[in-house]
Amino acid sequence: MIGHQLGGRYEVIERVGGGGMALVYKAQDLLLNRNVAIKVLRQQFVHDEEFIRRFRREAQSAASLSHPNVVSVYDVGQEDDVHYIVMEYVEGKNLNEIIKERAPLQVDEAVRIASQIADALDHAHHNQIIHRDIKPHNILIGRNGRVKVTDFGIARAVTSTTITQTGSVVGSVHYFSPEHAKGIVTGEKSDLYSLGIVLYQMLTGQLPFLGESPISVALKHLQEEFDEPRKFNPLIPQSVENVILKSMRKNPQERYQSAKEMQTDLETCLMPERRNETKIDFPDEDDIDQTRVMPAIKPEPRGVTSTGAIPVMESDQDNNKGKTKTKNWKKPALLISLTVLILIAMVGVVWYVKGMLVVPDVTVPNVIGQTEEKARQMLQDQGLVVSDNVIREYKEDVDPGIVFDQTRNEGDVVKEGSEVQLSVGAEKELLKMIDLKDLSYDEAVKQLTELDIKEDQIQRKEEFSNDKSAGTVLSQTPGVNVEYDPAEVQIVLTVSKGSETIKMPDLKNRTRSEAESMLKSAGLILAQVQEESSYTVDEGKVTQQWPVEAGADVNPGDKITIFISTGYPPEALNYAYNINVSPKEEGKNSKIRITFEDARGKSQEWGTRTIKSAQMLTIPLILAPNVDGVVSVYRDGQFLDTYLVSYSDAKNGTVVVPTIEPEKGAEPPPTTEEPEQGGGGDEGTVDTQQEGEPDTPVEGEGEHDEADTSAMKNGNGLAKGKDKKKEVVNASSRP
């Protein structure tokens, strides 16, 4: 049936219960998108036309009931040999399960449940519907505490054929009323008797009548008195016990006259003024239904008087007297014949009753390891009755639907008709995963551990998220509402690490193409390119990056602006500063080291030259209106002097060429050499001159275009020329 659609509307999801006559399934109503319960008749009943006819009629009658304590009947249908009733689906447990778990119940809880059942019965009785099978199995308790009575009208659908097939009277023998046990027509008061037993069981945890067989239990309902409930539970108030005593009277006339009367008594029995009321008393008159021993009726012999004397017959009679004598003996013969017939009938009745009461012994078979259906058949073949209350629970090594225990052991000798309760393996109960998304990781773990999931079953996985703060759950496996086994599930929580950040690359002194490539590799976007002049960065290279400096944290996708150098600004002055230097002693080698600073920066190395005669060295400077040049000279490692070269003097050609003389007392050179003009060099580069060899320019010394030296003035030339992009002022001097 699982997965089957009944009537093209109800999709069967799972089996949730069942009894001797029907199986109950949970299904989805595809038309109204709601859960429903579907009761499907067992196959052994589907060919009894009388049963089917009454079943439908009574089910339709039950559907007319509309009450908050009655399970609603939505639909009745048939599909091939499947007869079914669609009912309200109640999330919760039945009362029998609750009694097994925690009986005896609290008095106020038991009274509240019984009051709601009485209310449901009152509604049904007003609609001419008698339940006839009130028992804890048919009482559902919803998660909100609402009591729901189910199976209205089903009991009346059972025929005599059904009784023969099931081997028992309709209903549950432990909850029979005495009139029900007799097999006579039952009415409203029979339901109230059964309700009294349910209240008795809730408050004591046991049934009032127990026996070896259903027949013995039924006879106890008829003949024996039950133990009063306060004997088992002294906490029961007398007022509540009185309700039970009155509802369970064997004489229906001594019970409550209606369900409404019983409900009213239940609603007031816990009032302070009633709790210790006097125990209810009933008349001592014999119950008309009580079993009695009657003396046998013996016929008086014909012709004997009451005094025991034998009458004397006359001897002198005429012919008519002979006829009278024949007539007089016909009456005794008739009486004797009737007496013999009555005695034979009585013997037959005794034999029949003995046959009914003397139950043969049977041996209990072993049904453990069998399917439920086969186990039922094996027990029924032995004349045993399978309890409607089948225990269904998950066992680790037991497949669903397989019997793993039975209340009667294999080989036990019991009376035919004895009840055997089966324990059957069930599917492991799965839970539905809760929604953990957007919770903090700690809160998610707390909620999972409250569901009996261990922390070592929870795995944390982290990833960046630009939308969720660090520590927030982004996703989960299993997903929301996915069924899982708490003992075996492995849960993966994906948690935000916050926004993903990377280190900003250093783009300075890179070409534009290099900068674009570096940004792309880092997942950043080049938003804008701007140009600016620079003294320190070569033309075509990046001077700065905005808004993030190198090494700072940035998010992928951030936009970056770069600035590209266009070279020196127009006001920059390219000035060749000349300085005359001499060795420490003429004719002997000295090392001349020169450092300088200008608009390009401080602590720049021009280089080192080895000389042994006076020479002129040229140091290329870049001057700015607000940045002067400074030249420092060292000879043989000893600092000599520093010379300031101002922007205005260089531009106006008024720079004085300094001369560094040999130390005093030094001998003059043996020959006079015309010093060759030396070139300047860039920082850190050294040229060395051997004695007798001409000076060579220091590597890196600036070369000047012819246009840059086209004008000379006062020994210092001032010329204007153009660089590749900007016009630069160039000035040079000579000794």
C-alpha cells in the first residue's frame, strides 16, 4: 500500500497502526494538501456483503459527527477489493501507550481525559450512534492535549459471520459491559460502563477483570465484583471513585442515565467540597442479572394427596366407570412425558453450557522470527487470539514486520482462545532536520545536542562570505526537514569566515600593463588611470595607487585607481654641476667620492673616482623651485665639504664652481697635465683610473643632447630643450 494512490487522491505514506479488522495508514490528501489517516479493511472481510453494507452505512453515520473530541470522518471509498475510510490525522499517541508509559496517571489528568470522552459520547448518543468499543486504544491524545475518540460506528458493522471468523464477540472483552457480554442489544449505558473501566485503568494502571480466556473475563463482568480502585491507589479522592463505582454497576439502571450526566459529575468531582464525600451506596436488593441457584421442580405423583394418603377406588362401577378410569390415567402419562422431555432438554442445556465453559487446552507455537501475518495465522490455527495491542518498536537486529517477542512462551499449555501479545520490529524512527541557517555556530551546536546528537557528529566547514558575518551558519547537510537517524547522522555546518580579504599588491614603479596584470590576478578591478608628473618615478610607471596602499587588506572585486608618471614637471631644471677636485698630494692617487641630493631624493650616490691630478667632475642634478641641490665631497674616505646649489642660481647661471685643493705642503706634480673633463655617474657606480691613463666617465653619467648645450653664458651654459614629453631646462658649466 505504501506509495499507492487511493481514489486518485490519497497517496499512502506509511503504516501507523492496525487491529484485528483493519490497518491504518498515514496518507497525503493531494487535493486539499493535508495529512489524513486511512483505515483499510483487512482482506478476510471484503467478501462479506452484509458487512460491507453495514460498514458503509455506519461510517457515513460517523461522518455526520462534528465535535472537537471526535475524530472526523472525511470520506468513504472502495477501489477494487480495498474498502477504506478517510479520517482526520491526529499527531500524538493513543491512551493505551500513555497508560503503559506512566500509569497511574495524575487524578486531575485522568478526570480531564474522561470528561472529554464523555463529552464526545454525549454528542454521538444525541446522533443515535453507539460506540460499543470504548477502550484506550481508540482514544487519541494530541500533542496539544486534546482528546479525540475514534472508530465511531465501526463496531456495528460486524455480523455474525465476522464473529465466527474472529472467534470473539465484537469489541474488547476487558472493556465489555455485562449486557454486551450476554450478546443482547447494547445502548448508551454500555458505552458509559466501558468509560468507567478506562478511568479505572488510568488511575490504577490495571484492569478490573482479568482471566485466562476471553470467556472467563466475560463471565467475571457478569458475575463478579471488582476490587475498588482506592485499594490500589489511595490518592484517588472518594468523589472520583464514586464516579467509577456508579458507571460500572452491572445493572444498567443503576448507572448514569446519560453521558451528559456522567460528564457533569466528572467536571465537579474534584471540587474541594466534593473530594471527601461519602462513598456511594446502592440498594441491597439482588441484581436481577445475578447468577442464582434455583431448586429443581419435581412433579407430584398422580393419585397421592397432599397428606400422602392414597385414595380408595370403588369396586362397583358400571361400564361408564371403566371408561372414566381409562381417562383418568391419560393425564399422568402426559405429565410424565412432558417431565421426561423437560429433563432431556435440561441435560442438553447442561451439556451445551459445559461445552461452552470447558475450554480445551492448546500448545503455544513459537512465532518469533516470523512475519506478523504468518505469526497471526499460526496462532489462530492453534485456536489462540492475537492481541489488538501489538507492540511495535525498533530493534537493531530485527527487520521491520518481524516478530521478536511473544507474551506466551513456546510450548506453554493454555486454554483455547487465550490471548497472545506480539512484539513486532518497526522501522527506526527518523527525525526531521531543523533549520540552522543564519544561527551562530555555537547556537546551532547547542540545538543539535539538545536533539541527542553528539558534538563529534558535527563537522565545521568554513568559507568566505561577503553577506554574512563571521561565525554565522551559511548552509547545512542534511538540509531542513530531511529525515535522519540521530545515532548515525553526520552533520556538516558551513560557517562564514567573514568577507574574503587579500593583500594589496605593490604597483609603484610598475608599468601600466604590469599593474593591470597584477590587479587582475588578485581579483581586483582597475577602476581608473590618471597621469601626474613625478621627480622620483620614471615616465610611464605607477606613481601611486588609491585608495589602498600596498600590503593592506582588500576584498576581491574592490576597485583601484592608479596614477602613471608623465616624467619631470615642466618647471624641473636639469643642471650639470661642475666641481674641481685635486688629489691629496699631486702625483699620488686619491679616491674622490661624491654624494648628492636633489628633487629626486636624498642620499644619492654619484660615485667614486681615482685621480692623481686635478680634474673637473660633473654631477647631474634635477632641481625644483622648492628643492635645492646639495653636493658632498669625500677624499680618501674623509669628508671635505658640502656645496649648496640653489634653483634660482642654477637658472640664472650664477652658480660658483668650487675647487678642492691638495693639502698644504704637498709637492707639485712633476709634469703638468691638462685635466680631462670627467663625467658624473649614478649612485653606487665606481670607475677606477690607473696612473698614466686618461679619465673615463663614471658609468651612468648623464649624456646631453646637442640642443641642451647650444648656449653658453659666463662659463655656464643655459639652454632649453625638450624631453620626450615635457620641456626641461638644462644648464651646464665649465671651468
